[in-house]
Amino acid sequence: MSTSAPDLPVILRLHRLTMVPEDDGVMVGRPDTASYALFPEEGAEALRLLASGMPVADMAAWFEQATGAPLDVEDFLEVLTELGFLRGEDEPEEPADKPVRWQRLGKWAYSAPAWAVYGAVVVGGLAAMAVHPDLRPSYRNVFFTSYVSVVPIVMLAAAMTCIFVHESAHALAGRRLGLPSTLGVGRRLYFLVFETRLDSLFSVPRRKRYLPFLAGMLSDIVLCTGLTLASLGLDRPGVPAWCHKLCLAVAFTCVLRLIWQFLFYLQTDLYYVFTNALRCTDLQNATRYRVQNGLHAVLRRVGLSALSRLLVRRSRRRGLIQEEEEWSERDRAVARWYMWVFLSGYAFSLASFAWAGIPTLWRFWSTVYDRFTRSGVATSARVDAAVFAAFSAFEFGLLAYVSVRDRRARARSLRPQGAQS
């Protein structure tokens, strides 16, 4: 197409963009909206020229001279519009160093004095565990009371507090770098999770991303050892026994969160450390694509082509089918072997749920049923069972809500422009 078409703008106004070199190009984006895309080096240079005030036609001429191929200007502008890179006439230019809320707190939280305090707490807690074996993490610590309803309710409240600290650590580590973040609720398989979205980390070099990724785990370690020291201090005459036992119970949940991070296939903190070290940008979806293609190939090979076509249509409606070129060469290369980690992880989760999760749920619910149907059960025991049932219903309801919310959000993102709800 002609770059001098009368409906094309002469000079573009761009938002302030960050550009970080990657193996397969340049990651360009807006930290304030977390909108990012990987551009070839010539494409990133074209954006620099436009940002400097060069007319579109001159930029297109430079691009053709640099690459030997003409630039489809209309398509290029459409991409920039979809990414939100173009700035309207009434939009002011963002300041170069726009302050981010809580940035000063983030710098303080990861300052040298703070690291010294964290180190002292961790060393002290580990020393206490070495001297007093009863302070070491154990699943027995969870049962700090005999009431079946009190344990999950109190543990949920304590876990929510610790998770808030965990996610805040991620956020503060990012805001220390001047990067915005958001906190939300998501789902991984059948797990509900809280997640800090730090897409703006694409605005900084890879070496600066490790602390924001690992900050949550570091906070869990400090919490675990700090609660262990608190338990040691509270285990004395005159202090109710449940106080120091509760500290150990909450400390054990911190250990479980640390173990959880090794489930790479659920996109945990260590997954992002892992992919950052391997210089991948979207390994999870590249792996899903490879697994999906493998599944369809197996179905066709065993004579289930109709089922394969049905799954393809369903995946296309849900927006799960993409072209292989959507991912970088690095993502595709790592996905060839990471898919086995991915598949074995999901198999482990499903198997462990069948082995331990279902029997545990059966035990709890059979106890609740027995307390409601058997005669002679004390009123307090029935109230205890009713509270547990209500609490469990809330958890399952929240899981269902998040699942439906994510499905609707995906459907809205796939709806053609101008479609009505």
C-alpha cells in the first residue's frame, strides 16, 4: 500500500514506551497499562524515530531502506492502536520519572538495614529449630485445637494474612523499581490463588526481575522463622498454650507455600525465575500449544479424528488455538522438553488429589453427615459441623465464581469489536 495515502497521519504522538533488548527482538511496552509486545529490532527503531517526531512517510522510507521490504503502514498503525501505544491529541505526555505509589516504602523494605533484620530473624529461627525439635515444621502443628470448624477458619484467616504479606512483598519489590502492580484472585487447576500481576517487569532488564519474583518466597521464610521465635517466646507459664501452638501452625502454612512454589507447571514464583533464566517470554502457552497439537495427533492416529475436530472447534471458540509463530523460537525450543514437566506436574496434582484429597474430603463430610443424622450428638458438635459445612460451601462457591469470571472475561476478549453483550 502507499505510505502517502491521504487518510494516514503525518506525525504520530506516542505514549512514553520502554524498550528492553531480548534474544528474539526488543520488548516494547507501556508500564502504566502493562501492554507489551516483542518487536523486531527494525520495528523498535521505527518506533524510536516516530517518537522523535519523524513523519510517518519518512519512517516508512527508512524502514524499506533498512530491511529491503516495504512497510505496511496501515497494519503497523493498527497494531500500535491495539497495543495502546498511540497518544490522543488531548492526552498529555507522561513525565519521564512518574512517581509510583509506595515506591519509597519498597526501597526501604529492601534496603541494607532491612536485609540485616531479615537475616537475623532467619538465623535465629533456624537456630531455635535446631535446638528445640518440637519447633520444627510438622503437619501435627496444624491441629492446635480439637474443634474441626475452628482449625480451618482460623487457619484461613492466618493464611490470608500471610498471603497478603507474600503478595505485598512482590508488589513492593516491583514498586521499588518504579513499576506498578495489581493484586487479584485467580485459579490454577483446582487451586484458588492470590496473584500479584507484574507485567511491567518487561520494562526492566532480566537481571532486575529476580528480586520481584523471589520476594514472596523470601517473605515466607522470614515469616516462618519469625513465628517460630514467637512460639518459643510464648511457650511459658501464664500464657495460654494455644498461643504458641497457633504460631507453629501458621509457620507450617508458610512451609507449604514454599513447597507449592516448586510446582512450576502452575506458574508459581519459581516458574517465572526459571523462565527468566532460560530467557523465555511465554513458555506456558507455547507448551500448551505443543501439548494440544500432540493430543490431536494421537487422537487422529488412533482413529478418533471426529473427537479431535470437536476439541479443535471447542478450543478455537475459547481462544486457545493460536499459530506457532505467536511464540519466540526460544519458547518453542524449551517447550519441546518442558512439556514433559508440564504433563507430569498435572498428572501429579490429579493423582495426589485422588489419593489424598478425595479421602480427606470424604472423612470430613462423612463426619459432618454422621453428626447431623446420628441421635444423641451434642448440640455443640452439630454447630461445629454446620460451621464447617458453611465454610466449605463458601470455598467451593468462590472457586466456581472465579472459574466463571475467567471464562466470561476470555469470551469478552474474543468477542468481535462492536458486538453487544
